[in-house]
Amino acid sequence: MQFIKYCMLFFVFIISALIGKYISQKYRFRLEELEEIKNALNIFKSKIKFTYEPIPVIFEEISQKSNPNISELFLDAKEKMENKTSSEAWEEAIEKFSGNLNKEDKQAIKTLSKLLRSY
């Protein structure tokens, strides 16, 4: 009977450790994505300020320099800009984005669309 109790405790410990590792990886990936988006937006800010290139061209350049997940976000926004305004395209691209960001992160990133209305 003692053996069964110890085996069950061991399995509970292992399962708890695996669940904790899974959750911590999700937070780590979220942090990496947020840092990538921050870097991409800094590039965007610099390009707008100094080169005066159109937003779709800048998004294309950012997508080529970013990791694949973030690249997908900027390419999607660029493609949507063909039919919509830049602010609408950015909001829709953020909503469609399938990364590790939570609702609050997406809402904060969407606020950039208010700044895009002036361009």
C-alpha cells in the first residue's frame, strides 16, 4: 500500500513539474514576441521619421528582418492595406495574429492604429 502511495506522489510531482514547464514556456514565448514587436515598431518609427517611405513598404522591410511569427503579422497588415486604411489593417492583423499574446497585449498594440490614422 505504501508503494502505491509513493508512486502516486511521484506521478503527481512529475505531472506538476511538466505543467509548470509548459506554462513557463508560454510566458517566455510571449515575452520574446513582445520584444520582437517592440524592436519592429522602433524600426517602423525610425523609418517613418527619417525616410518618409510609405507604410506598406516599411512593413515589407520589417517582415523580412523579423522572425517568422512577427513577419506574418506585418505581412498580413501590409496585404490588408491594399483595400483598407492603415489603421483598420493594423487592427485586423493584430486580431488575426495567432501568437502567444494575451488580450491586454493585443489591445495595447492596437493603440498604434490611432497613430496610423494620421499617415
